[in-house]
Amino acid sequence: MFRRERFNAVFEAKQSINAGEVAYAQKKKAASVRRLHRTSLPIPSAGGCPSCKTLQHIIGGLVTFESDWDPPLGKPLLDALAGAAPDGRLDLDALAAHGMFRL
């Protein structure tokens, strides 16, 4: 049987990736969305009223076309990603011209 998954995500889209864009995506996008107050209510159905769903992790990411670094997916990128607070962590980044990574 096909199981349908639902994800919550927030992505920042920019022309090129650099340290400033990574910091912006971490602090102003991912962290700010993850700090929002979220709730879950039970949804009555024919089978009864199941309990509330647990809140899922919000996937954060950055989508760009190009990279300002050489190599594009090397140490400078990893260093920029390492400084994030837990709520600002970027889980998935995609560079159209070079590839993608997932933490």
C-alpha cells in the first residue's frame, strides 16, 4: 500500500550561496519558522476521534543556482553550516549547477 507522507518545510531561494546567505537562511528563515507556536487538534472521523498528531520537525533548506565558493560543496560551506543553533539547522541544500547535500 502506498503511504503518503506529509512534511513541513521552509526553504530560502537565492541566486548564489555564500556565508551571508547561509546565515540568513539559518537565522531568518529556518529558526524563525521553527520558533512559531504550532498546535495539533484531533480530527473527528467515522472511526472515532483519534488523539492529536505529534508535531513533526520542520525541514529547513537553501536552494540556489550557483556557489560563490571553490569547491562549491567543500569546507567553506561546511564551516558556514556548522555555526547554526539547533533551531537554525539547514537539513537540505540544493545548488542547481553543482548538486545537493543533506545533513
